[in-house]
Amino acid sequence: MLGFAETFGAILGSFLLPAFIGLLIMSGAARVLKPIYLAAFAIGLYLWFFSDTIGDASLLGVSEGFTGGIWHVMLWVCFAIGLLLLVSLDKSTFAEGRSGESFGFAIPVLVAIAVGVHGFGEGAAIGATAATTPSASLLDAFGGLSAAASFILHKGLEPLMVGAAYWIYAGDHARDTNGRLNDILVLTLAFTLPGIIGGASAYFIVQAYPSADFTYVFALGLGASLYAAFRLARPLFLASGASSESIKIALLVLLGFTCLYLAAMLHS
């Protein structure tokens, strides 16, 4: 078993720092790219994010057919709760025109939460592994250098979706550099807090309940993440532009998808 202090320090470092850097990178990209391009790239990220998270959620138990019982039903219920909860917090999600954008800075905050909820399950996996591994090496316990690099890349790429939402819906929220930095810190915390809580709590939960199952958190996070997809897709269909933009947008979607795809390959 690895010590809690060592484990918690690794969780903080692997969640907070990559997320903060990722949001800074998106802020730099926003200076040279139009919001519609940021949205396209973010949708590409989301497509892989969804496929990855639904796998962590055991495909919501679909392989069990109609024989899975109440626990199978609970996976779907968690998925539904995640979706309905986030949309209920922002009732302007599907509103027309400017009224659909009036939620301002709260939109990227909710997007950060929406894509960050699944991090509770990822943090829980780290905490649970650290609490039960016979290894004395933190790196070995989590699959070696390539697995660690893959995870850190994921935690840096996923918040690019949050950064895109920020520049699409709240680019004028901050008036100066300090204000922008404060916004980035808030978004970093909103995205990473579920993972930090998941890691810290699971470290002790699995010691008391070794069979604890965190699949349901991934199902909840999968449903919640759909809010992010709705918000990120909106600019692609509301923007007016030449038909020649279609190929550029498709290429950026492909680029976003490929970035997370390549990061995942490091873990294979």
C-alpha cells in the first residue's frame, strides 16, 4: 500500500497542473482562431471522450441485455441523472438566438463540471490502486511511464473543451490579464475537483469496502458530459459562413479526435 500523502500529491499534480496548462493553451489559440474553429476542435475531443467514458461505464451494461437486473438499470439511471441535472441547471441550453448565450461565464463553468464529473471515477481508480497495491513505486503501480504520460495528456487535452466554451460564451467576462487568470483558475478547479475528491475518498473507501464499484460514477459523468456536447456543437450550426468552411471545420474535428486518440494509444 502506498502512503496517502504520496498518493494525494500525485493526484493533485496529475489533475491540476495539466488542466491549468491546457486552459492556457486554449487561451493562446483563441487569439488566432475564430470561436467556430475552437468549437470544432473541441467537438473532436468530445467524440473520443464520449467513446472512452462509455467504455469506463461498461457501455451502460448493454452487453447484459435484459438480464442485468437492478444494477443494470441503475447504470442507465445514473446516465439520465447526469444529463437532466446539467441541463436543468442551464435551462437556456436549447434556447434560440442570444437568449441561449445569456448564461455567460456560468456556461463554461458548467461545461467544466460536465466533463469533469467522470474524473471522480478516474481519481477513484488512482486512490483505490494506491491503497491496495503491493508495489512500493507509484509509477509502477499505475502502469509505468507510458500509462502516466497518457493520463497526464488526457488531463491536459480534456479541459480544452472547457477553454473553447469559455471563449465562445464568456470571452468578454474578464477585463484584464488578472481577471482572465482568475477565470482560468476557477475553471481549473471546477474541472479537477471531482477527480481530487474521488481519489482522496476512494483511498479509504476501498480499505473498508474492497469490492466498491465506481462504474456508476462514469455513467453519471457520461450523461453530464452531453451538456458539454450540446454547448460546443451550438456554434457550428448557428454561425453564418461560406460553404468552404465545412472542410476546415471537419479537419479540426478530426484533429481534436486524433489528439485524444493518440494519447489513449500510449496506455495500450
